[in-house]
Amino acid sequence: MKDIFEPTKADLTGFDAVISAFAAWSEETFPLHKKVAAHLVNLLKGTSTRLIVVGGAGTLFVDSKGTMVMDTPDFPAAYMGVAKATAESYFELKGGTNVLWTYVSPAGDYDANGARTGKYVLGGDDLILNSKNESYISYADLALAIIDELKNKKFIQKRFTAVGERA
């Protein structure tokens, strides 16, 4: 096992994909989100290796004016720091054309203990809701959506989100 900043280009040669689910949860470590994304882009630029970065829902749009979830009045203050930090990782990738990147914005309620239903609905840049009007997905169903994206290649140099139903 290596520190996330130790791998070299040579270490990643031959891989079909690199998936980063890096998370930092304190004021001191928030800047690492952008730093990790930039480091991985640097290692993978010009290669055919996919880069999938799992970030946050804060940058999803809630209206046609481009208002992001994290800019809405009801966004929980306790999550603002991590939302801004994961946004930086998205902005590091967005618009880049020298890496086969995909940014994953989980649903707002990203449930570590939720059941694997095997079903989910995909979206792009906009916040989407399930049949109960919730922004919800289990870790297991989001993992399935990521694996399916690796196979289907629908969101290369794009972002996607996914929602599921509570089991």
C-alpha cells in the first residue's frame, strides 16, 4: 500500500482505470481534494487509462440558472467545507481534454449502510431525485453505477450522478 502521492506514471501503466474515492474531512486536509485530483491527472495525462474521481453532490445544479446544491439556502453548514473541497477536485477535471476523466457526484444522502438493490437512475450535471423525492443512493449501488460506467463509457470527460431507492 502506498500513500496516494507516491505512485508514479510507471506504477499506473497498464491499468484500464484508476478510481479515486479519496476523502478528507477537516479544514486542514480539505485542500488535498484538489491536490489529489491534480496529481492523478498529471500521472494519467496522455494515456488511455480512465480516471474516475468520486466527489460530492454540492456542484450539481438545482435550476436552469446554474445554482449549485451547495449554494442553496438549505445546504447544511456542517458540510460546506467538504462540499467546497470536493468542488475543487471537480473543477480541476472539468474541461480537461488530456485525461479520460469521469467525475462521480453521489446523491446527497450517500448511505454507507444502505442495501444493494442493483438498480439506480443516472443523471448528468443536475440533481436528480428518486421516486420518494429523495437524493439518495447506497454505497453498493453507486459502486455498481461506477462499474457499469467503466463498461459503458457514457461519461468520458463528463460528470454523472446516480440515485437509488431505499431497500
